[in-house]
Amino acid sequence: MKRQSKKSVEVQTKYGKHVCLFEPDDQEGYIVTVPGLPGTVTWGKTTAQAKKMAQEAIELCVECLARETLMLKKKTTKGLMRLSVA
């Protein structure tokens, strides 16, 4: 049976919808990449499993990026004072 080529699918997460690319692999599963979050890649045996794995990968990536951004903000504002001019 011939497998499909890459397919674009929207995956709903708790942080909104994200476009994912589902590509059949040689092991009869699907490799999923997320163009909006470079480096986010996962795999699933079925499209349903791949979609669930993509949802989890996206949520983890967004949470890590948010945590890193918060830590960076804390480091760059540490030691600064706020002055008011009357």
C-alpha cells in the first residue's frame, strides 16, 4: 500500500492551534515537525498517536520557552532601580 506524502495538520493545544507536518516514515509511523517551533519533532505509530504526541511536545516546548524567558527577564532586571522624576 502506497503511503501519503507530508500532510499539514492543525493541532489544538492549551496554548492555541499549531500547524504540524505529518510525514510517513519507513517504520509505518509518522514523524511530526512543528514549523512554528523549530526543533520540535515527535513520532507516532498512528496519526492519532502522532497528533497526541505532537500536542504534548508543543505544550512542553511552549512551557520551556516561557520559563526561559522569565528567567532571562529576572537576570536582566536584577540590580536595577526604578527612579521617578517629579
